[in-house]
Amino acid sequence: MKLIITFLLSALFLFASDSNHLKVKVLGNILSEISIKEPIKIWSDDVKILAEFQHSSKFRTTKKCNEANIIILQRKSNLIQECRKKHIFVLSYDLLSNIQNSFGALFWKKGGPNIIILQPRIKTQSIQVSKNLNPYLEEKIW
């Protein structure tokens, strides 16, 4: 019985790890297709996401949100006042509605990733996106 429980816990851990890796891979692809006025420097309130981005040769990371120019946010409560004006990419649909400075979202719905990038917000924030992201551009939140 202990062996079965150990096996199940191990499988859950591996699934969670793979899920996080997939999320970071999708985020990396999205961020590779945007351009801001300076090199991208990422901060996230999810330490696992930040740790995976630290291994990337494409992006720089920081442990302080005020030093970043792109914030990947999982929880609104983790966004301090001095970082609310940064470019914010959120990890839930609700945050896209609740954080007016967020320009896009990645979230899972019905077992698959959904990507939304709000065209009015990227225009306001002077974010350029490649044509590869055109299928994900929306005029407003659904």
C-alpha cells in the first residue's frame, strides 16, 4: 500500500513539474514575440516560473519586481504598488480583468492553454507584437 501511495505521489509531482515547464515554455514563446523599448527583464511572483526563466539564454530575470520591465503575475495580492505601472502578463483570466495594466494572459481552460493579448493595452503600452501572435489578439476581454 505504501508503494502505491509513493508511486501516485511521484506521478503527481512529475505531472506538476511538466505542467510548470510547459507553462514556462509557452510564456517564453510569447515573450519572444513581443518587443518593448528595452531588453526584457522578467520578474514573477511564482518562484518556480522565475527559476525556469533563469536558465533561459533569451531572457534576464530579477528577484525584485521594481527592477523588471515584464511581470508575470499569478496573484494580484503579490503586486506591490511600485510595480503596478510595469508591463504585466497574468496567469488567469480574472486577473486580466482586474489589473488594468495587464496586456495579456495565459490560462488553462478545458485542459488546454488559452492566450489572450489585448490590442488596446499593447498599443497604450507601446508593446510591439510579431505577426505570429495575431491569432491571440483581442479588442476586449470576453
